[in-house]
Amino acid sequence: MIDRSRPDYLLLLVTMILVALGLLMIYSASAFIADANFKDGTRFFKRQLMWILLSLPFLLLFLRIDYHKLGHLSTLFLLVSLAFLVAVLFFPAFKGVKRWIRFGPLGFQPTEVFKYSLILFLSFSLARQKEKVKKIKHILPYFLILCLASALIIKEPHLGCIFSLWTIFLVMIFVAGGRIRHLLVLTLPFILIAGIMVFGVGYEKDRVQSYLRAIEKPLSGDYQTKQSILTLGSGGLGGTGLGQGKQKLFYLPEPHTDFIFATIGEEGGFIALLGISLLFLIFGMRGLQSALKAPDLFGLLLACGITSAVMVGFLINTTVVVGLLPTTGIPLPFLSYGGSSLLVTLGGVGVLLNISKQRAYDRKKYRRITRI
């Protein structure tokens, strides 16, 4: 028996605060660039506001639709998202990479769609596997699917997305009951191939070497890393004040997208960064609580996957900004400028809220193969 109660309003509140702060900081970070390049200082602000207004109905829609109904469409969603990963390779490159499918002024990143399609597919399929997930032969097909997607994403290229996908994937398999030794056996060949591609074939070798130099001496890394660290350092404890940052004046690349966390650090200081981090921590805790209270294994895995996607995005983006990881192109969830990322993430939050309002009276009825 399932108790249909209210969704987690604290989770919703934290999400809306992050979205609102993102809109404010996008305007602050992009006004000068937008005015210089497009003669419209509010260009990025208006576009982000448009995407927020388009995304909120998706959040409300998935909040109302029982997440169990989505499970039966998971294979279809996965196949469509894989088709998008193939299709994007035939679209013109933008800034030297093929990550967007564009139709006029609008566009989306197929990798964002694939990420949440994979989470849905894994959750539904692994929940049906139950004890079988402890055997390597039953989790091997999932690895093959991810390897196929990784091969397509490498062609874009988008290494940061591959790292994000594998992290989410391993978390979900582990939570579902997969054995650590099986995960290592299946993951090590992929790591070896990645090492050969970088140091043997030379794929993205310059970026990796620049990252290794930056670990020893942060200001000896690539231009983006240096400017990001300088931006953070200039903020101090309390920041320079909203709109008063100087690094966004063509010094810091992508101040309103991938490096918006650095802009927040400059204008809001360490206190603002701490506040943002605390909001994400609350989001992660509430997402985990939704998973623990889910009425079945499918809901538990789906909540874990969605929460992991947001938290992994936050951790990767922030560690890039502080110079602990090479530049990856992963946006900061809810805060970075970008329509497709915001739309699918808020849709995922809608599903998470839907799970949070369904609770089981008799938990023993729903046997969970999990370590949580």
C-alpha cells in the first residue's frame, strides 16, 4: 500500500532558489559581453528566463505523472537519445565541437537527454533484475550500452560528459547490488583505453598535460584555469559586490556558463560560494531521503540516479573552477546559462518530487537489493 502525500517542498524550494540565483548571476556575468557583442545587455538574461518558463511546466508535468508509468517507456527514451547522439555528429560544429542539435535559434545537447534517459532505463531494468545484478553476465549489457554511448560522445568530443555518465552509472549499479569486483573488472579496460588514447594516440593530450602542470602550480595551467583561480582569489571573503566583478570583462572565458561559479566567487566572495554549496548539499540530502522513502526499488534507483546526476555535475564543475580537474565543459546545474541542461534537469527534479510524495506503509513488502 502506498501513501500518496505531499512532495518534498524543501527540495522544491532549494531548486527554485538555485534557479533564481542562477538567473541573477547570468545577468550580472553576461551583461557586458552581451552588450559588446549583440548591443543588448539583457540578451542572455532574457533567453535564460525564457528557458526557465519553458522548463517549469516540465517540472510540474513530471511531478503529477506517476513515475511508474515512465518506466515502461524507458527503452524507447534510451533508443531515441542514442539516435540523437548519432545525429549530432552530422550537424555543424560550434566552437570547434559537435555538441548541439540546432533548429534556427534553438538547440539542445543530446548528451543531456541521454543522461536522464540512461538513468530511467537503468532504474527500471535493474529493479527487474533483482538478485541477478550480483552476477557479472547480467550487468555486462549495461556496460556495453554505455561503451557505445561513450564512443559516440568521444566523437563530439565531450570528455567531461563521459566521466559524468560513468560516475552516475557506477553509483547506480553499486546501489542496485552490483559487486565491486565486477565493477572494477568491467571498468578497468575502459580506463586503459582512455589512457592509451591520451598518452599513446595523443587525444586531448595538451589539455591533460596542462592540467597536470596546474596541479603543481595553479597559475601555470591553461588560460581558463588561470583566469578562474584569479577570479576566485579576487573575491575574498565578502566579494566585490553584485555586478562589480572585473574578470568577466573578457578576462574569464564563459563567465556565465561553465565558469559562473568563479563569477559568483568574485562578486559574492567565499560566503556566497559556501551558501551555494550548502544549497546543493541540502538538495543531495533531500534527494537521498526521497530514495530511502521510495515505495519500491525502481523509485529508489531513479531517485539515486537523478540526485547523483545533479551532485556529480556540481562536483565536477566546481572542481574544474578551482583547478582540481581539467576543463570539461560541464555546466553548473540550475545556475549556468543553457536551455537544454536546465530543461532536462528540472524535468528530473519533477520526477524526484513525484517519488518523494509516494511512500510505502509496509517496507518489508518491497525487498530492496541495496547498500543504502
